Amino acid sequence: MSPLEEPTARTPHEVLARYYQAMLDKSADDLADLYAVDGLHEFPFTTPGFPACFEGREAVRAGYGAAWGASPVQVQEVRRVAVHEAADPEVIIGEHVVVATLPAKALTFTVPGLLVLHVRNGLITRVRDYMDGLGLASARS
């Protein structure tokens, strides 16, 4: 997406649905295109070898492109557990469970997570991504 392009008006619910689809597709481009140019993606639960945040749309694209591109994990489903609306209409909270497989080990596992999305003018300005990174790491080892 060009920095000058504006998305069609998207509600926080629509952005969350597209976010989950990008996860399912492991599409760093589709994910990054949901972000404002200066959007911030934070990981409050740190995982060894993974950054605490991605600053900017292109950092999201590069970071997820590298992580998802190098991962042998195949996402089978993103189960939406609950969606919570906040008092702030630009904030939405999504609880989910990712069901994934590791083909080399014939292993299926789940990784719970929670996303707090701040959406302004149809673009993500900030995400706090509470992913069970240690659970993912232990499933892969």
C-alpha cells in the first residue's frame, strides 16, 4: 500500500477480521497493509529471540515476513473466542486460539492469544499482541 493511499472506511471489527485472515494466510503483506505508516506493534510478553515491538508498517511487514517465512508451522484455524469492545470506539480486543500443525512432527497444537487493536481511520495505529510465545516455542522444539 502506498503511504498516500487511504483504505476504504473500515471499522475496528472489520480490521480485526482482516487481521485474523492475514494470520491464517501467514500473509505479512496483508497484515502490514492494515497498519498506519507509523503504526506500532508491541509484544508485552517477550519471547527470546523476538523483538519487543515493530515500529511502523514496513517493520511489521519485514518482521512478520521473516518470522512467518522461516516458520515450518502451518496455521489451520484461528478460533475467535471473544471480541470485546472498549469504552474507546477506536479500540477492540480480540481473544483467539490459533490451531496449527508442525508437519515434520505430525503435531497439532494450539496457541492462545489476545490482541488489543487501536484503529483510527480504518488503519491500525497500535497493537498490543499478547501471544503465548513460549508455548509456541515449546511446541516447535
